Amino acid sequence: MALAKQKVLWIGVVGVFVALMIFGAAMMGSVLGAKPKDLPVALVVLDQSAALPDGSALNVGEMVKGKLLGNTQLPIEWKLVGSEEEAREGLDNQKYYGALVLPADLSSGVLSLSTPQPAPATVKILVNEGMNTQAATAVKQVLGQASRALGSELSNQLLGQIGQRTEQLPISTAKALMTPFTTQEEIVHPNGTNNASGNAPGLLTQVMWIGSLVVSIVLFLALQKAVAGGARRGQAVLGQTAIGLVLIAAASGFVVWMASSWYGMQMADAAHVWLVLWLGGSAFFLLQSALLGWIGMPAMGLLVLLMFFSMPVLNMAPEFLPQATQDWLYSWTPLRFVASAIRNAMYFDGVSVGGSNIAVLWSVAGAFLVVLLASAARKTKSVGGAAAEAEGNKVAARA
């Protein structure tokens, strides 16, 4: 066939497989095989030992603590804290994905099970859903399974001890022994309604990146036409920057309004989310415009690849990612810092959370603002040099 002899066909075939490899690595390679490991969880042991009839002490809290800390199969890194208040403060500051609180009456409650009036204690499981839904779900499942396993073990031990003293147990005592303690689960910083199961920050970040990219391309093309029409490049770049930041402010406000009004996305403070989204969109715009200013339209390839490589990790906890992905992508991609800052604004409003994400975004915006303005000086010099060279050629030709 004549078609098969065309080089463009085979170049296209190779291009298809290259594109599949690149975007396959972007969308799958960085997250496939992800599994939780070393999830930080607070452990609060308040239990006070209870005296047994033989004079010895029963300390269920220390026994549970030893079993949990000694279980290396759990994907959890336990953080011992001194009180429930301290654990909740750590949850507010996004130090922990959850907390397990062993109450002060745990041992006495277990000891009361063999009495006519059993009073089992209540163990609390706190889950920090707003920090990351995926990690919070994993922590909830692990702590629930661990709680049930420990309860079953305590029941067997107590049944064995009481069985040695008597062959008959009252029904109430037998029922109480089956549940040596109760478990209370509490969701801290819930995601709210219509938040895409906690993935709303990542979705808003992606929408803002694409919106900023459209603004960057439109203003870049307008800049080229203005300069070609005789406008001074330095002034044109200043105008590009100012107009772009205003458009990003309007676009980010529209995104917040659209998400809340059209789709019912719950936000504790929509104004705060808008300000964070404006800052993130401004950082995106300045980064994109700076690359376009220095490289031109070929920069689109880099920007598209950055978006596709970043998208899969935006809503994942870093503890789920392979170490290579953490080091080579998650640690620096600007989209991640925007998603984290939006998460803070949406789920931790009013809580003192470290502003490291905001600081990074200000740094990115400031650095690429300088790079964008520098592109104006470079281009101006280049255009002037070309004009001088052309004039010199004309003089030489007349001579």
C-alpha cells in the first residue's frame, strides 16, 4: 500500500507509543502499588491500674500499649501523647491522621465485668477525615480491627480466669465479658457534603490550573500581537501581568461560586477558599506565563506534562506513595501545595495550621514574577539587536 510507505505514518505510530508510555507513567506509574505505611497516629494511655482480689495490679492500658507498639504489621507509626486534649490539638494541626484514647477507667471497667454491676469503659477512636480521606479511612479500619482483636483477647483471658474459679456464670456476666470495653468513633474535621469524598481540593486545583493556563495562553498571544504592532515589550509584559492577576481573581471567585452554588460543595469559609485559590491561581499564571515568555508555545508540552504527572498525587497522603514519587514529584510540584492550602481552608478553617503551603506559594509566585519580567528585558534586547543588525546590513549594502 502507498499509505504504508509514508514516513509520517510510522513516525505517528512511534509517537502514539511514546505518548502512551509518557502519560501512562504520569497517570499510573507514580501511584500504582500505593499502600499505607507509617501513618502517624496518636496513642493516649490514661488508664489507671486496678487492684485484683489477690493484691496484684491489673493494668490493661499498659498491656494494650505493649501489644500495639510491638505489632510491626500495622501500617501505623504510633505517637505517644499525654492527654486527649494534646491529641486533639495535634489533629487540628494535622500532625496525626487519627488517635486512640485509652480512658483512665479501662482497667477498673474490665475488672467490674465479673461483678453484678459491670461498667465497661469506653475507648475513643478519633479520625482526622479532613487531613486526608484515604488515610483517615485506613486508620479507622486498622484501629477498629485492633480494638476488636484486643477485646476478643481480653474476653478469652477473663473467661479463662473466671472459669478456673467457677463452672457457672450469670448470664449478665457472660454477656459483659463478651464486650470488655465499648468503642466510640468520632470524625474530626469532616469533609462535609458534596466534597467528592474529600477530593474537592484536588479537583479545584486542577480546574484552577486549566483556567490559569487558558488565561496565560490568551495573554501571551495578545502580547505577541501587541509587540508586533509596535508596543514596547516591557510595558506589554507589565500589562500582561496586571491583567492576568485580575482575571485570575475573577476566575477563582467564579470557581468557588460555581462549586458552592451549582454543585452544593460545602465550605466553612468560602471567602477564605477564594483567597487561597486566587493565590494558587496567581502562582500558576506567573509560572505558566514565565515559561511561555522564555520558551514560547513549546512550553505547553512541559506544562501539560506537569499537570498530568501531578494529578494522581493531589489527593493522596504522602505515606501512601512510593518513596521515589515522594522525592521526585510530590515534594516539589506546585499543584500539591495549592491542593494542601485549599484543604486547610476548607476543612480546618479557624484552626491554627502552619502556613508552610502559603509560604511556598508566595515564593513560587514571587520567583516566577521576576522570571516573567526578566523575559521582557531579554526580548527587548533581542529585538533591538536585530533591528541594529538589519540597519547595519542596509548601510553596508548602500556602500
